Amino acid sequence: MSESQLWDDVDAYFRAHLSSDDEVLRAALRDSEAAGLPPIAVTAAQGKLLRLLAEIQGARTVLEIGTLGGYSTIWMARALPADGRLVSLEYSARHAEVAVRNIARAGLEQIVEVRVGPALESLPKLADENPAPFDLVFIDADKAGTARYVEWALRLTSTGSLIVVDNVVRGGRVLDADGADPDVRGIRDAVELIGRHPRLSGTAVQTVGGKGYDGFALARVLA
Ligand code: SAH
Ligand code: DHB
Ligand code: MG
């Protein structure tokens, strides 16, 4: 058995016993695929991790950058109280449309707001609204923008908030330090910003499984 097959099989085992994904989540993936969206949502095990992190945070507010079909959105929104709020930013109107339908089927339309447009345009508008600080920020959009999204996350959070960044390993490409690939540059800038920022305490977790070899960075906002 190849190593990656083994990772997939172990992921399937954890999914079966731990992830508690359900028909609504599976339907969100099915409809995303049917609409031609790329199959790059977090795995069920990762979605459950995001939900647990939101619960551990006691989160009432979540900001997501990169909605796709709303799969990770649904996982996190389920951690929120009925009067909670999740704002998810998505570049593609087509992706957002699929996401809005998936979110409505999950009964989360009162909690979740999907905003269409480039995140770097949506974020200043959001900041101008002076929203309550976000308890959790999940960054999962274009990788080239990742460091700028961490900077925005810092402006939109407060002490104790958690920032989670997807795709910080990308099969090890994070080590390509020559600077040619803007996606790698964006991820490395984000990792190094987290590492040196006086208001952030961070780490990264390498992951294998349904999405190959990748990882999350996690950063807690300090005073
Ligand atoms: N979080 C999703 C996956 C997101 S995939 C999940 O796990 O279910 C990345 C998404 O970011 C795509 O839908 C893509 O259209 C979007 N995206 C790309 N560039 C963006 C930008 N500049 N602003 C906002 N969203 C962007
Ligand atoms: C890609 C983007 C993601 O957010 C992800 O989790 C996996 C792959 C991509 O753009 O290829
Ligand atoms: Mg991702």
C-alpha cells in the first residue's frame, strides 16, 4: 500500500468514528462538485477541528476568508450560538451562490453572511463597520494574499482571538525560499509574520490524509 493510500484510509477511519459529518455536509460537497467547484474544501476531520476550535474559543463571531461552497463555513457556524455571526468573504460570485444554497440547507442563513468580492476590498469595508472583534478567523483564500489577511485579521480581532491559516505546507513547497511562486511567498510571509509579531503566539501543525501533505498555522492574539 502506498503511503498516501494509507493516509487516506486512516482519514476515512477517523472520519467514520470522530468527524460526525452528516447528510447536510455531504450534500454541500456533492452540490459543490456538481456545480464544478474545485474539490479543495477542508476534509471532514479538518472541518471538525475547526468546529472544536470555535467551541474551545467560546466563539460568538467568526470571520472566514475563502468560502468556496461553504463546507468549512457550515462546520464553524455550527459552533456558534443562535445569535452568533459568521462573515465569509468569497471572490467568486459563482462559488458564493453555491455556498449560500448549502448554508441555507444547513439552516444557518441567520448566522452566516457571504460577501462577494476580492477579500482585500471586502476587509476594509468590514473594518469600517466597526464590527465586534472576531473570536476566530479562518484564512483559506488565495495563498498569495495570506500574509495580508493575517494583518487584517489582527485589526479585526482582540486579545484571545484565534487565527487559523490553511495550506501552510502544500506538499513541502513552503520550503521553496527562492521567492518565485507568489503563493509560496504569501504563505512564508504569513508564517514569518506570525513568528515575529509581538501580538501573536503561533505554531503550525503538519497534516496528511484526504488532502495530501499540508498543514495549518494557528496563532493566538495576545494583548
Ligand atoms: N474554506 C473553503 C475552501 C476555500 S477554497 C472550505 O474549506 O470549504 C479558496 C476560495 O478562496 C475559493 O472559493 C476562491 O474563489 C476564493 N478566493 C480566491 N481568491 C480570493 C480573494 N482574493 N478574495 C476572496 N476569496 C478568494
Ligand atoms: C488549493 C486551495 C486550498 O485552499 C486548499 O485547501 C487546497 C488547494 C489550491 O488552490 O490548489
Ligand atoms: Mg484550503
